Amino acid sequence: MDNLPILLLYGLVLCTFFAVSFTSQNLRMPSVLVYILLGVATASLIADSHTIHTAAEIGIVLLFFILGMEFPLARMVAISKKIWPAGLLDAGLNLVVPLTLCLAFGLDILSAVVIGSVAYATSSSISAKLLEEQKRLANPETEFILALLIFEDLVAPILVSFIAGAASGEQLTGGFVGFLLVKIALLALGAIVIGYFGFRRLEVFLTRHMQKDWMPLLAAGIALAYAGLALALGLSEILGAFLAGVMLSESGKSTDLEHLLRPLRDITLPFFFFWFGTTISFGQGVPLLALMVILIGWAVVGKILTGFAGGRIYGLSVKVSLRAGLCLVHRGEFSAIIASMALAHLRVFSGIYILVTAFFGVYFFQKAPVLASWVYRRITPASQTIGSQK
């Protein structure tokens, strides 16, 4: 495919994305899954396409850059104070437990960390889409779900950087981990200093020139440059992109900047999921089938336990906490990012895991009100169900 003129290649792929996205919307399927399936189906045609991979990398950088703009420093501190007990429970059940299961099946530590990280985070994009489609944005559990997703999104770039550093061939020694943490801390400190002492003072400038045609150039340039700096330090580009978004959020104009870059993100991000699908080959069969079955089962159980127990800690009622847990099963973009860094057989394993848990997650999300009410009636005496929170 790289032999095609680049404009023809991009044009054909974008038209295909349009058709697939339109169809998935009518079928009420998350477009993320359909893009991955499309990549799997066309892997023999697209494999090793540098042009597709370049667009994919820009898309994932813009995704985390825009995500970072949602988190001014004050908001990150406020969220962490309220959600950290549920966030730590989530990490224990859905990162540490899968990692431990992988080690029990004989995987090496790096492979176990990769699979554990793939199993960790609920898909933010699928969650946002389903909350909007199902008209549940005003539900009492929605704030908790979004807060937990934010906690996962804060952990995600650090996990990616750790895996990227380890995948470069470094031994997982105490010195390596310490040096990696120092680099992450320096990159984060640089973003805080630039944001607090630089962009915080540019609100008037940004307000005056927000509608100028060169403003997207500034925002995209900062995103790509800081992502590239992270790569130069041996870290993940998504950590740099996320921190670049945090920097710009201090300007107070993140909503306007996000509006400018969303069209570019929406064009390039599907390339990432499509490219990830092209890296999955089933020629060697399904690896580690027994482990996969166990992890898929735990993907459901672990997230439901997280939502229920974490929701109760957060202050939600029993029924609402049950509903929250049923809405957290699906994995998606973060899992795909981690899986794209894995060895070939682990990409196959991870790709199947992501697709299966995403389909299960969409089903449980859609049925959550009915299932939560059904379970609640059976675990709660009839006298206590009267007046319970809906």
C-alpha cells in the first residue's frame, strides 16, 4: 500500500472510515471496535504502512493532548482527593490481579506488566459515547464513573512510559526504575513550570487571537514538540502530549483550544485504531487461551467489584453502585495503546481481549439499569427497597 500515492491512500482510508463510522452508529456499536476490526480484516493489504502509522501517531498524541487540557493543576488535585480510594482499588483489582495471574502462568515480568496494563483501564471514549447515547449523563453514578476514568487517564501515561522504557531493552532493575521516575518527574515539573509561569500569563493574548488561522498551529506544535521531547528522553509520546495539554490548560482557554483541534483529532485518531488492528495476525492461532478466558472473566468481575465497592466509598447507594460497576467493563483506546507496544503474540492476545471485553462491556452498559435493579431486589429486603435511590 505504501506504493500508492499518499493522497490516494489517505483519501481511500478516510472514505472507508466514514462509511464504517456511519454504519457503526446505525448499529449502535462503538466506532473504536469497528476500526480495529477493519484493520484486522485488511491487515494483509496495509501491514507495515509507514504512512498509516504516522497518521496514527499524530492521532494518539492529539487525543492525550486534548485530554490533558481537561486537567488544570487545581482540578487534578481536587479529583485525586475524592477518588483516590476507588482509584487504588481499581488499580489493585484490574492491574495487579491480572499481572499476578500472568506471572502465575509463567510469563516474564515485562509481558505480565503489558497484559496487566491492557486489562486495567475502562475505555473513556466508549464510556462517553454510551453515556450520551443512553441519556445517562445526569445519573448519580455518572460523576463517579467519570472521576474514576480521570484517575485511570492520569495513571495511563505513566504506565505507557514505563513499558516503553522497559521495551527498549533495559533491564528492570531498581536503578532503571528510579532513573525512569526521575525523567518522568522532570518532564512533569517542566510542564508545571511552563504552564504556571508561562501560559497562565497568556490568557489575554490567546483571547485576542483565538480566531486567527495560525492559532491551531501553535497548539498542535506544542503538543507534537512536547510529545517529541518525551520520546527523546526515552519516555512515551502520550505522556508528553498529556503534559502539554496540562500546560495549556493553565491559560484558562483550554475549551477554545480544544474546539480548534478536535477536527484534526477526529480525522487522525481513527488511523490509530485501524493501524492497531493491522498489527493483529491470527496466523499462529490464539495464544495462551486458558489465561485469556480467565482474564476475560476477571475483566467483568473486577470492574463490577470496583464500581460497587468504589461507589459505596464514594457515597453512592447500593443500587447506584451496582449500576456503576456494570458500566465499567469495556476496554478500549488505552488498552490498544499498550497492546501496540507488545510483541506480536501478545498483540494477538491483547487484541482479542480488547474486542471481547468491549463487546461484553457495551452489553452490560446497556443492560445496567435492568441488571442492577434485578440484583438489588434479590440482595435487599423488600422493606428497604422503598425509597431507594434510582
